[in-house]
Amino acid sequence: MPLNFTAIDFETANSSPASACSVGLVKVRAGKVVDRASWFIRPPLGHDAFLEWNTRIHGIVASDVLHAKSWEQQYPDLVAFAEGDVLVAHNARFDMGVIAGGCSATGIDIAEHHSMCSLQVARKTYTLDSYRLPMAAMAAGFEGFQHHDAAADAEACAAIVVHAAGHHGADTVEALGAATRVTIAPVRARVEKPRTAGQPRLSNRPMIFAD
């Protein structure tokens, strides 16, 4: 089996996992990027407040997503693009939480996904002072991209996994997971739905982005 996967990155409007406002997707087949996609997302009502801190990070404001597809409208496009691939993300717990949160908040079923964390892969592959996405990507020979642009971040994530697979002599994501002892985990639906009555209880404290 060749090195096939889809790298994914979300940006969010606020601290709610249901507040995705953009997504970037990069498809890898046999270790090569063969397709890319990205789009804005209109967060569901009650999760659509754009906090200043988030906007300072990614530059997206409410007017950018005004005419974008909602989560329930665009999620099938995401699923179709991935074609059942393992979803790879830098700090995958965050990005898979966005998928679960968006589906829970809008009352739609989550598709069957499995994920791998490129942050964990990088920790088992490189010796760096920081494993944030720009530094890990630089170690993989991918640099000069616009960090916190979802499309660029997804491509950087893909570059890390492809480079790490070569470093470990792994020809599949499963083999890479085994070589680095990084689990390929199923993405679970949220047991409890996020708050939907009025605005969610959002934190005004600075968010820590592991990527």
C-alpha cells in the first residue's frame, strides 16, 4: 500500500470547537501531493462570534464567511475530498475536535474518520527546540508558508508526514505510525452537544495554539 492520506487544518472563530471558519485540505497519493482544496465555513448560530484574539491569529472576520456554506452544507464536501483517508493534522486532537464539534452542534452524523497527529510524528522524528508547525515543517524542508492560513498549514503538515515517512523507511501511514509509535485513532462523536442557546460560553483568554 502506498503512502496515501489527507492533511487537514481548521481555523476557528472562537474557543468553541464548533466554530470552524475555514478549512484546508491536501490529498497525498504515493507520497506526492495530487490535490488541494480550501474554503471558508460559516459557523453555526451560537458559535459564530469572532473573537479578536482568533482574528489576530488567522485574519478572518465575520464578513469573510457571511456567504460561505454552513458546516452541515460543506461537511459532505470534506468527506468526499478525503475519500476515506486517514486525516493527518498538526495537533490532531484540536482538528478532530472541530469535526466532532461541528457535527454535534448541527445535529448531523459524523462520518467514519481515523486520524494521525503530525505533531506527535515530528516529536518522534526530529530533535527541535520547538515542534510548532513552522519549525517542524522547516525540519522537513518546507518553509516560507503563511502560518495559520488553513490551506498552507495543511500543505506543511503533509510535507512533515511525507518527509518523516522517508526518514523512517515507512511506505504507508500505518507503517509510519508503527515506526514512531503514534496511534492512528478513530474520530469519536461528541457525547454531549455544545451549548446552542444564545452565544456559547467563550473564553476571552489568549488561546494556546500547539501548531
